[in-house]
Amino acid sequence: MPPRAGRRPSVRLLGLVLAVVMLVAVVMLSIGFGARFLSPGEVWAGLWNPDSPYYRIVHEMRLPRTLLGLMVGMALGLAGAIMQALTRNPLADPGLLGINAGASAAVATAAVFFGVGTFFGYVWFALAGAAIVTAMVYAVGGGRSATPARLALAGAALNATLLSYVSAVLLSDTQAIDKMKFWTAGSLASADFATVERLLPFFVVGLLTGLLVARPLNALSLGDDAARALGANPSVIRTAVIVAVTLLCGSATAACGPIVFIGLLIPHMVRPFTGPDLRWLLPYTAILAPVLLLGADVLGRILGSPGELQVGTVTAVLGGPLFLYLVRAAK
């Protein structure tokens, strides 16, 4: 197995507990912020007391948005972490490599040319688009011999092409622009319980698949021959990662549009603490990625008041400078 991180398991476990506390705090903030600010006590009453005057506000408007952000953050963070591990590319991210753009292109096609207008209709197109682009990036980047630079270039080229296609398709249909203008920016604003419920099966299967490949991916990081010697099957591992990334990115993009940098930022932020061991890195990422996404959503509501900035815009602004730093550090 790869070398363990220098920190003791007890320290990393304490860090994981603190990450959960941070997540709970951000969830409470996400439910509390809105046209009317709710204190923690009011949020608690709105969650559990049907007679509370805040019950309807919490359950009909703010809780679905928070749950969707929680799931999408976990999905994008975990997808980025396992992509970085599989490709050995520190710049791998579902947004930067074009996977979210592939899902977006498929959803735009479904909306404009086939009249699809619901999440359950979008998600199948999004999954197909994400799967096709994942395979294309891996193949164009060189497959098993792919280098980080080649993968980044292949992803950037596909990403630019697909986003141009999305813009062209939507500009050809003014009704589609009106219906999807917030979705294309990456937004949680239209969240409801129906979307959360329909996203849940894809999210759970993708999440479990991603977490279960942690140990095999640790073995694969030593090379195919060493992985086989440790009892792992490299082809099965790669297939499982592609399935997980497709489910996580495709369903997340279908639900709230393309959101970038979540899968890039969080693994880099936690890796100095967890080390390269994915058995620690993936749980940390799954907990802290929604902290970033929900925090960006709350920040967008504060900065854009009385309206709001879409969460995809906020994450792009926050992630851009760090991406430039990582590119320079990788030289």
C-alpha cells in the first residue's frame, strides 16, 4: 500500500469529527439565511415542530436547497478526488476535464430538441453525456499512458467545445434560455424535495462505489503489476471509477447545472492533513466538499442581496485563483 500520512490515525479521526461539526454549522447557516434570517433556535423549531411559524419556510424553501447542496457537494468532491487518484493528475476536476460540460451539453440537447423539462428526464441524458466525455478524455489523453498535461489539454479542449455547443443550442431557443438561465450558471435556487428524492438513488450508488474503490485505488497507485500482486484488478478498478464519476457528475449536473472547482479544491486542501491514503482522503472530501458548496451558496445570497449570486459563479470566482496557483506549482 502507499506510504501512510505522518499524522496518527487518532489525530485524523479528530479532524474528521471537526469536519462534521463544520458541516453541521454550515447546514444550519444555509437553512437560516434567506429573505428573513432565522436564528439557530428558530431553525431547530422549524425543522422539528410542525406548529412553529417557521416550519413551512424551512421545509418548503430552505431544507430542499440545503439537502441538494449537501448531496451535490459530496458528489462533485468525491468525483474529483477519485479522478485525481486514477489519472494521477493533481488538476483533475469534473468541471475542468469537461465531464460536467458533457452532461450539460446532453441536458441542453434534451431540453431544446426533445422537449424534456424535468429532472428525471434530464438525468438520463446527463449520465450518457458524462460517460461519453469521461471515456473520450481518458482516450484522447492517452489512456493508461496519459500524462497530467495531456489529460488537462484534452479536457480543456472538450470543455470549451461543449460549452460553446451549449451556448449555441440555448441561443437558438429563447424559451430554453428563460427556463435554463440559472441552471447554466450552476444554481440551487430551484431545489425542491422532488428533485432531491430523484437524485438520491444515483447519488447513493455513486457515493458507495466511490468510497469502495479507496483501497483498490491505493493499490493501483503503485502500478498495474503491483496492484495485481495485491489482489486488485486494474480494469475493474478503472471501470468502477468511471461508473462512480458518471453517476455523481451526471446526476449532480442534471439537478443544478455545471459547478466547477469543488472537485479540485477540496482534495488539495485535505491532502496535506490526510496524506495520500484514500481511505482517509475520501471521507474527508465527502464531508468538506458540501461545506464549501453550501458556504459559497450562503455567500452568494449575502453578496447578492436582495437577490443572489448563483453558487456556480461564486465557486468559479473562488476556485480560479487557486487553479492558477496549482498550475504554477505543478511546473
